[in-house]
Amino acid sequence: MTCYTAEPSAVGKDVGVLSVRTVEERSQIGVWVFVTQRKEIYMSSAITVDGGQDSMTLTEQATDYIAERGLDVETAINLGVYTSSQHGTEVIALPYLRDGKTVNHKYKNYLGASNSPSWSQDKGGEKVVWNRDVLLDDSIQHLPVIITEGEWDCIAAVQCGFVRSISVPDGAPSKSIEPERDSVSHKYSYIRDIVELLEDCKEIILCTDGDTNGQVLRDDLAIRLGKTRCKFVSYPKNCKDLNDALKLYGEKGVTETIARAKWFPVDGVYRFDELPEINERPVYNLGMGSLDYHFKLRRGDFTVVTGVPSSGKSTFLNHMMCKLVKNHDMRVCFASFEQAPQTDHLRALRKWWFWEYKNKIAPTHVKYMDESDTTEFNDWLDRHFRVIYPSWEDSVDINWLLEKMSASVVQQDCDVIIIDPFNEMEHNTEGESMTIYIGWFIKNLKRFASKHNVHIVVVAHPRKINKDKDGNVEIPTLYDIEQSAMWYNKADLGMIIHRNNSITAARVAKSRYEDVIGKRGQVLYTYDEETAHFHEYEEV
């Protein structure tokens, strides 16, 4: 019986490194790196678990089996593959090494003996990647790392010149395993073992099988290794792995498969021709005269409104929203933390409705409304308005608010949400500065507005009231809002409402896109208490 033997070199009796061919000899058996660059194949040691040295031979039958797979026998031997015996039958042994010591073996029952499993391994062996120690070779650290799903595929890659190749030790799972479970699951412990060895690797090509399980493994590996440096492959026709590609198409099948590997897509990084089309978000004029030049409501945007206490912020917003629902048939949700919706909101809306639709002053109490007016008003109220209103037991923080906002959009189909005011909510900064917290708070609201295609308005009080030398209250700025300049920096629109005697100024102090949602500027109004209407002030 013919045996193929790889003899140990005299490197040292603790680490028996297999002797290798010269570069000239290897060029004749097809061992190349990226077709054009020759490299020495990295050699693993061949020390057995118990410290002894195996004879490291391949029988003629085992050689034929490997050759029938299209694999180069010399390459397999150089990678430590040899014939052994397990469960009373001849097997092909593939040693697993860690830092020059064999810590496990996998055995292939290639003869199909009924008394032996198809694959087995050493009891108590360590779980490491196959050909792990190639990652220790500093001379080839600039090369990409190939990760395969099986040892035969790894041999195929090395045979075709991709010497920095390793294989996972135990195939692919049927279901994805969340990284959070790695502390209790040992499935991917072999990745944790090589994290440091791959720290400086800029390119990892995942050559897992082309079936469903292989795709699960591919994605799980990419998450753990970092998608930004991972590529994936697509196999030629009728191939599910690199060994198939080698057998059916020769070395060209492997080299071209790896050369065509594509980067894992990472959201947010594009070439210009890859950028997704932007769906233009609709922009609405309120129907408030000159203010329409300065303030246009757009879906997905975030507006902050400020003003000193009792300056008419909530009253002005009521008028703005009533004009919006009349002109554009929208639905508005008030998250009201200062005003009682059963009285304050309802009274203001009733006054506005009677003047706008009936051209008359609203009755002083609902009991004085006639039946037809009551029916029409309630229908209008139900069609266009919703209220988020906490009970005294509720902890009104950002999580509570986002849940109620989600219900108002998903279940109640609201288009605009008014949060009035921010200062009355509970804010748990968890040890962070208020500036960082407010930035996070606004980011959550803006993300919500964009995701649900709604407009969000937050009313926020200034931190203090400034007076001029004559004792008059000065108009605050957006930077005066309590605790943080984040309000100015992150808002799409920023408005200040300020009342001086009978004149109310609506000043748009921030517009992120002036050519789309309005230019900065100010409009003056007078307010009619009986009708809850603002009328543009015309100076004489």
C-alpha cells in the first residue's frame, strides 16, 4: 500500500513543523497567492493532544478520496492532514492547533463505516478555528483572511494561493444567534479566541456555504467580526462552496469566486449613484397671511416654540392648528401638561369654531348651545383633534410620551403632535449633563417624526426673564430656552411668541431650509379673546 508522508523538520522536538517544498517546487503544484504573487504556505505543527507525534501518513485510499474532491494531496499534507483510526475504522484526521500545539482533531469517516459517525472529534478538545496559527504569521498580515465553513473548502482556498485561510470548526447553525447570547452560548467561542489576531485585519472574506444555514453563519460572523471589513461570495452555477467550485471549474473557479467577493452593505455609506431617492415631504401653508412666508409646516420636521410665561404660546398654537385642520383636513394631537383639555382646550376650540364656521360668538357655556351646533362642533372636534393627557399616577417621561405618541399616530392617524410644555415633564438624566440629555431627547423626537412622517412641536419655556433698562420684558431667544442651546441647534423651525400689551409678535428665529419651510422673520398680530382668533396687525 502506497503512503504519502510529510516528515517533521528539525525545528524542535516540542513543535514538529512539517517540512515544505521550495518556492520553485511549489510553483509546479499550483500554490500561488492571488495568481501573481508566490508565497510560502504557512505550516501548522503536527503534535498530537497527548504530546506524541503521529506518523503523518496518508494511505492510498485516503489520497484517492482527497484527489476525487479536486484537492491537491501535497497541500493537504502540508496542512497536517493524515490517516488515523477511530472507532475501529480508518479515518482522515485534521489536526486543530493553537499556538503550535495540537488541541483537537476532527476525523472524517471517509470510508462510510456504519460503526462510526461521518465526523467526530477528540473528546475534550478545544474549540478553535482550523489552520488558526496561520494568523500568527507576520509576513502575510497584509493579506485578507478567508473564512470557510469546512476544512475541505479551506484546503481549496490555500491550494489556489489564498494562504491566509481558516475554517470554522463546527459548521453552520440553522438559526441566527444574537451576539447578546454569546456569554451563555459557546457556538462562536472560536471567534472570541481570534479577535485579537484579527484586530488589524482590514479585509475578511466569508466563504460560507451557499445554502440557508451557510447564509446564517455568514451573517452571524459578519456581525461579530464587523460588517465594515467583511466581504461575502457568490458561487458559480451548481456550486455551494469553494470545494465545489474547484472540482467543477478548477482553480479559476475558486480565484474568480473570491475575486468577485462583495463588501457587506452598511447602511448610510453610498456612492452617489447608489443613494436612495428622496421622497419629497409635503409642505403646508397654515393660511395665516404673512406668516406663511416664514413658517411652513412640513411632515417629518421638528419645531420648538418658546416665549415668556403668559405670552400666549399655547393660544397662538391653538389658532395655528385650527387653521391647519381647516385648510388641509389634518388631525392634531395635543400632549397637554399645563392646560386641562376638558376646560381650557375645549373652550378655546369652541370659541374658534363658532366664529370660523358660524360667524358668531360662542355661547358662554356648552349648555347654551343648540342641538345642531353641538352636533356639528362635536363632529369637527372628533374628526380633527386628539389629546394625550396623563393621570396623576403617571410618570411623564420620554418613554411614557413616546408610547402615547405612537398610539396617537398608529391608532388615531394624527398628523401633528404638540408637546406643551417640555418643562412639565419628568427628566431623568441618569447622571448625564442636561445638555447631553436634551440632545438625546430631541434626537428621539426627530427620529419619531421622520419614521412616522408627522410634524412635532415642542413648547419650552426660557430659563429666565430678562428686562431692559425701563423694566420691559425683553423678547427671549431660542438660546434662552431652559438648560441648553440644543433647542436652537437641532430644531428645523424655531418660533418665539411674545406679547407686548395688545400686540403679539410671532418671530421665526430658526429655519433650517429657508427656501423650503420659510424664511426667518416676524409678523405682528392682535388677539380677539371672544373668538380665539389672531388677526394680522396692520400699523397705521
